[in-house]
Amino acid sequence: MLKLGEQIREEISMLIMKQQVKDPRVSTFLSINRVEVARDLAYAKVYVSSFMPEGNIKLGVEGLNSAAGFIQSSIAKKLTIRKFPKLSFIMDTSIRDGFMMVEKLNRIEAEDKANRKEESEKADDGEEK
């Protein structure tokens, strides 16, 4: 299932990158994070993310969901499996959330360093008097 999910992820990414999905809402800035395929191959959840504004990602996911039939048939022609799963696209904010968390941690670290430096300077000034 993991290998099939990875193949589907790569194929969808290529369709997006080559702009073969004609829906104007689907941007080449969308990236496919992962694909979770059900054991019975009935369906697959496709997680989509981007660094674009959240509204643009939502529109892109809507575009991908409306083009799901085209995407499924395009990929099914390339992969030799007995049953191709129905694709459903879901917005994934984990990359953006992680990026924002790292930014917050960096900001806190910088503030902490500045506070320690300030306290150290005040202590040095007190000793000189």
C-alpha cells in the first residue's frame, strides 16, 4: 500500500507540474505530501499543501477534487493494478504549521538571547560602580 501510495503521489505531482490538470484553480505551487490508500483499494486520500495563502490552497483542492476523474483515469492507464482507488483530495497544513512553529521558536530564542545579554550588561554595570 505504501509503494502504491508513493507511485500515485509521484504521478499526481507530475500531472500538476506539467499543467495537465486544466482546472485554473490548480496551481503548480501545490504539492502532494502523501497518499493513503485503503487496504481494499476502494479509495485513497491525497494530502495537498503549499506555502500559498490558505484560500488559494482550498481553491486548488477544490479544483483537484473536480478533476479527480481525469486524474484517476490518467494514472490508471500507467499503473497496472486490478482496481484503481477513488481519489479524494484533502488540504494538509502540516508543512505550514511546522514552518510557523520553527519561526516562533526562532523568535523566542532570539528574545531570550537578547534578554540574557541585557541582564548580563546590567550586572556588569552594577559591578563597575
